[in-house]
Amino acid sequence: MIKRLALSLTAAMLAGTALAEYPEKPITIVVPFAAGGPTDKVARDLAEALRKPLGATIVIENVGGAGGTLGATKVAKAAPDGYTILLHHIGMATSPALYRNLPYKTLDDFEYIGLINEVPMTLIGRTSLPANNYAELVKWLEANRGKINLANAGLGAASHLCGLLLQQSLKIDMTTVPYKGTAPAMTDLLGGQVDIMCDQTTNTSTQIESGKVKAFAVTTTKRLTTPALAKLPTLDESGLKGFNVSIWHGLYAPKGTPKAALDKLNTALKTALKDAEFDKREEALGAVIVTDARVNPAEHKKFVEAEINKWGPAIKAAGQYAD
């Protein structure tokens, strides 16, 4: 009996030591999109900021396809050991509605680590539009029902989601024109082939500052502070009460990942979010680092659940699915 008890205590001590030594090998951050895009950029910048507090090598693996669901599926099915984690954006909350046969359950198949940042969006239009501010734009939209072309970067893209919510909030149907990415959509907006678009500041700030597009509003509930966008009103203050759309990024691990590993990842994330160089890089992207309770796992999960409840009805009402 004494020998058995001694063995049990030894095993428990060894297990505790093993967890205390995490991480013992490189950690892979799966990015569910191609290299070079905004989410990939966030992941690579975050990896730099995480290396020191974790004391480990961070490897970025791009697993693109199916609107981010292929990469998310890979992580959901990965070994729950803390060495494979996911960095995903708002698609984590919109995929349950966009994909009716999603191979994972967003709220059940992942451990939530913490939210990273938020990227505001802007409502912009071609320079030849007669409207010069948001109030004039609404009048023009109402007077041209059935004639308005709303560009987006493809089904499930941030610009597509923002456009859906905008149409429902204004109660004005528009002809959505999907493109294969932001670049061709912006090219046609600059050329006057389409009328308006709602897209991330990372894609619109330069065009707004150079006067190549007309900017009407930002989609966050608070005005932005960057020089090029500080004068823009919010849609909320302009009459669309409660309108709040931003593209956020968060970290996730497979369900069942040990708490000790999750705690270390969360602590490292909080340290990384205070890193001056990371902050500088995010500001250059037009992103705002999260500093509230959503950097904690429970609040992060609660936020994603609220986002699922917000976007689900809008997507279903539009009847536009990605599967």
C-alpha cells in the first residue's frame, strides 16, 4: 500500500513538473488564411511578441480555404497539448451561419485564450457620388432604391458582412457585387463602376486620406483618433443606433488543452499586448489592441457567443450561404 502510494505521488509530481515546463517545443499558430493578408500580418506580429514571454519558438502555419473553416477544423481536431493554436478573426462567429454543415462547434470544440485586437470599418463611396456626408448619402440611397451597387470582397468577407448589416439597418436593399478580394473591389470603386463599400480601415485609410474615395462614417460606436479618420462620425451617432462592426482577432486552442498550458498562453498574450513594438505595428494597420476584460478566456468566449447571436440572424435573413 505504501509503495503504491509512493508511486502515485511520484507520478503526480512528474505530471506537475511536465506541465510546469510547458512549452518544451515550438508552438504552431494556425492562420486560416493565405500568407500576406491582414490576419496573417497580425499573427506574425503577435508571434514576435509572444516568443519572449513564452520562451519558445512560434511557427506560423497558413491553412487557407473555405472562408477560414479549413484551418479552424485542423485546430479543432489537433492534439490538445497546447502546441497547436488558432488565430482567427470575426469568421469564428459568422461561420456557424454561413456554413450550414460546419465540421466543428465554435463554442464547444475550442478553448478560448483571449481577444487580441479590433479593426474598425468605414463606409466609403465613389468620388462622383452627389452626397458629401452621411445624411446626404442616406437621402441619395433612398432616392435610388434598386439602382445602388454595393461592392464587397467576397462572400463571408468583412465587407460582405458589414454590407449585410448596413442594408438591414437602413431597410434599403442594394445590389451586392462580390469580388475575389478587396483589391479588385477597391479598383472598381475608384473607377466609379460601383457606388459604395464598407471595409476595414487597413484597406481604406490610404484611399480616404488621398481623396480617392468619399468617406461617410465609421462603424464603431466611438470615433477614431487617427488623423485621416478623426472627423468621421459614427453610424451610431448618425442615426443607426447600436450599429457596431469591427473585425476582431482572437486566440483559440483545441478543447481539452490542459489548464496549465492555457494559463501560460493567456499570461503571455497579456504581456504581448503591452509590447510597445507590437502596439506600434497594430496602430500602423489601423487596429486597436484590446485592453478590456475580453483578454480573459471567459469574457472572450462570451463575446464570441454574442457575435454569433448578432450575425446569425443577419446572414440567415439574407439567405446567402457559403456552402
